[in-house]
Amino acid sequence: DKCRSLRGNGRMHSFLPYIRLINEGQYAAEKLGIPQATLCSLIKQGETVMNANDGERKGGHPGKAPAVEAALVKCIDNARSRNAPLSGPLVREKAEALAASLREDGFKVSVGWFERFKKRENIVFKKLHGEAAEADTVSRDEWLEQQWVRVRQDYSEENIWNADETGIYFRALPDSTLTFKSDNKRGGKKSKERITALLACSAAGEKKELFGVGKSHSPRCFKHVRTLPVRYAANSSAWMTAALFVEWLKDWDRKLGQERKSILLLVDNCAAHNVKNSTLRNIRLEFLPKNTTSILRPCDQGIVRTTKTYFRKEMARSVLRQIDEGNRAAAADIAKKISLLDAILMLRDAWADVEASTIRNCWRKGGLVMSPEEEPTTVDPPAEISTDEFEQWILSDDSTPVSEPVTDEDIISEVQERFGAGTSAACSKEEEEDEEEETVVPSRAEMRNAICILKTRNSPACWFQKL
């Protein structure tokens, strides 16, 4: 029974430690409670099971228009990554538009096709309750149990890294400027002058040099600066782009080669992380499963928040220091004079203040490592700002876009490159039969309506005759 259970669930990871015990000459079968022959048989099948892709459809029948389906999946992922609400009718309408763009003239977005598409891609429409609440904990647990053990087995914690971008409004103040002493001016439009910061850290607590992206290549404040304390790049939107990310990766890859190191780098699958045409020798890029990053990615478990906490605290000190020194300007006006260089220096210091123990705790919280929890570090808000307002200030730029959004044109171009323009796969036998005998099942409300109509008619037989 235990043998069937292990095979049926595909839980090869559950006895991977015992495979190592066998190599060390210990009795793994006894610890598992199964015969030695059974364990040997399972080990022989291990490679096949571990390499199996859990995301593949169980049946062997492809969809009737694979190019349309591939493009539609990318559109859904793109919309959900930005918390855009989706519904069945909206997705079907998008499928029709994509089919037209891909010149799939014979494709029909029927109810039957849509239901099969959702089943093939494991798509379920749910109510939105925030990113973390909406995250797929089942997919995360399955990935940790079935994929992560295999992915990380060749890397120590010192060589397992995570990188993530975050946007920062470096001139924005709390909503109520009354929290700053000597400042009696309310309101004002919140500044959205921004910088994007790329943070990278290892499971052991090591941090990589911060990478900042601003809007200006040569701002005035850089005039007399020979060397910046961080890596810096710029574009008109202060976004991370695929070109900037690839350049950053290649530089890191070269340095790792010089140090004779190889690392595993975990990232999300946003458009900026598209490195399909790049060759990396010393960095293995692993994409986290979609819709799980808010509960799995270490940077989202407190690393980014801690960095922003230190940054906001230093920013508040800077403004208050000038007020104490007799500056009569409003706090918002003082904040407007914070230069990009000032912001970079404060951000550099904030990143340096994040302790290795905090980073290790965040990796543990996401379930990626099993190290014991360490004493957490607390950061108190400035005395002049309430705890609640300081918290809101820290979170004020969390939803800021950090990379260029994927357009429909980008998706269509990528799909056409993969499948070819105007080429539609022939319907499988199952798809054709389902289309011919497609039945639309009425909803419960429609059925209740129909029953009420029947009951109110004097002659049901006549009503059926009219039909």
C-alpha cells in the first residue's frame, strides 16, 4: 500500500533523503517501512517521476488553436500580475480579438472550447481579496514539494539567490504633514517622483550591490560625482527593462566565472526578466510559479518592506533636521528638494542596514529553506510620526509598476514566432466531436425561471406546442 501511495502521489521528494542514506550504507527501507526491493524499484523510477512536468495536461489531446491559447494564457497572466479583474465574457472577447490578429479565421470561441481551455490551463475565476489572499497556496506547496527539492539540490544556501524590483517615491511624505513639528500646512499633491530599485540577496543573508533605475541619465546632482555607490541606469519611465536586466545578469555572470562560482537565481516571470536569447554560464535562472510570488518570493516576505522602512525613517530625519535648523519652508517643499543622489545614498544606506538574520528569516517564511527562526529586528518610527501613518507611508508605493507592461502586439509577435503566422492546428477528434454535440447547460436561475413560467400557464401542453 505504501508503495502504491508513493507512486500514485509522485512524492519522490519524500524519500530522497533515504536515497542518500543508501549511499551511506544505512537502512533506508526500514525507516520508510517498505521492503528493500520496493525501494530499489522506486529509485529506478525516480528520475522519470522527478522530471515529470506537473503542469502538463493529463490527456494527449491538444487544443484546436494552440497559438490562440498560448497568447490568451499570456494575456491572462499579464492582467493578473497587475491585479486587473477578469471574467469569462472578457476573456472570451480577448480570445476572439487574438484569433483575428493571429489570422485564425476558422477558430470559434464557443462555450465548449472555453470550458475545455479553462480545464487544460487550470484557470478558475475568483473574487479579488488582495494579492496575498489571492495567491495560490496549493500551487506553492506542490512546487515546494515536487519541484523545489530537485531544483535546489546542487546548490548550497550561499549560492541560492532571489532578485526583485520595487518602486520608491523618494519625495513623497505622509498624507498628513501635521505629523512634522513646526509644520502647520495640510494636504498638497503627493509627489510621485520615483526610482526603481533591484534588490538581490542569498538564502544565507548575503546582499548584492543595489541597482537603481531613474528617469535621467545625467541629472544635475551627478555633476561632480565620479563614482556612484550603486549601479545606476535610466530610461524615460524609470522602469526595469529586459535589456537592463540582461546586462546586469551578464555582468554578474562574468564576475561569478572569475570567482569560479555558480548560483541559482529565483525571479518572477515579468516581462523585464525575459532572457530567452541570453547565454549565462554561471547563473541558473529559475522562474517562480505564477500567482505564488507574494507568499513564496523571499523579498516579498519582508526584505523589501524592511528596506523601505529604513529609507522612510532616514527621509523623515532629513526633513525634520532642516526644520530644526530653522528652515521655514513647508515639509513638502523641503522634500521636493531631495535630489536623486540624496535618494540613492539613503537607499544605499537602507539596504546596508537590512541584517542578514532578517533576510534568512524571510527565506524561511517563504518555505524555501528550513533554517530555525532568528530574533527579528524591529524598526521604530520617528517620534514625530504615528505608527499607523508610518506604516501607510511605507506601503504608499507598493503598487508602483516596476517594469514595462506587455502589450498585445508583443504577445502576438512572440506567439507567431513560435507557431507561425496564420497556421492553425487541426482539431483533435475529441474537440471536433465535442463541437458537433455541444450543449449549453442553463444556469440554476434560468431553470427556476422556466419552472415558474410553466406553473403560471393554464395549459402546459399548449405551451409546449407553441415551442
